[in-house]
Amino acid sequence: MRITAHKQCGYGAISNMRVITGIARGRRLVAPEGMDVRPTTDKVKEAIFSAIQFQIDGADVLDLFAGSGQMGIEAISRGAKHAVFVDSSNRALRCVHENLRNTGFERYSEVISRDSYDYIKLTSQTFDIIILDPPYRHSHIANILPFAAKKLKDGGCIICEYEAEAEEPTAPDGLEIRKTYHYGKINVTIFVKPDPEEVAEE
């Protein structure tokens, strides 16, 4: 029942989200209520995953500032091999765990209670897809992007979601901007790390 999910998530939750497509298509997800939690709308989420559709299958995904975990869960549903969810909020992590249980994706995931900056600076792991959707109005994208770039595999991409009035983030060394998308009050910029082998073939 949806009410049960709210209680397990704790501190109030919203449940108007869902997995859009893939093996968990239609499954409802919960997210913690709060000023810093803005679940990505279905329209924006579908556009993002359409843009990276050929990079998802078999990918290792990092969902930083995970919130509800809906972006990493969508990636798993569409064929990603594994996702790491990082957030420092216990309230958010309860929802991530609940959503992973409800979708049956616990065995494809790792949930880490840690500050996102500390994690990305210290982890030895590298990823094919990194998702950055931090709280707005704190310059988090500009500050954390250079560290995320160092953890991205060749041929990988970083998805940055931020408020429309914010300045477009610049590409750190080794990355290129693929495209910036505008969706009302939200902008999404996708950065890619060229694969040296593919560049050589060109």
C-alpha cells in the first residue's frame, strides 16, 4: 500500500513518481518532502534517458545527491548493470531503500550514507554514467563537476540538472558538452568524455 511506503520512508513523502519504462515500468516511487527535494518530472526524465539511450545498457551508474533514487532506478530499469546511490540525508536514504525494495533492484545497487563531495573525492570506483541533481542555488554543479569528471570512464557521460536561471556549467578538463536542454524552470546539460579509441578511429 502507498501509505505503508510513506511510513517506512518517514518524515512524510510524496508518491506521484513512477518508473517510466523498462523492466520496472509503472512502479510507483516515493520521495521525501522538503525544500531541497525536487523529483525530476516524467517529461524531463524521459528526455534525459532518450538522450543517453545508447549508453545505458550494461552501465555502471552513480546517482549523487540521490534524493529518492529515481534517476538511478530508471537507469537500472532500462538496462544499467549497477547503480550506486549517495546521499547524506537519512530521510532520503529511507526512500531510496524503499524504492529499491519496491522495484526489486536491491541486488543491482549499493546505497551509501555519505556527503556527496566526500564520496566523489575519495572513491576509487569509476562510472559510465554520473547523475548530478543537487539542491539548487548552492553552486554545487560547478563545485563538484571537476571531481566527478575524474571518476568518469572513457565514453561516459555526466548528467547535470539545475535551475534555468543558473549559469550553464563549463566543461572541466577532459570533458565536452554534448548538449544543453531547456525544460521550463529546469536546464539539463550533458557532458561526455571522449573515448580515445573512437577518436583515433575518426
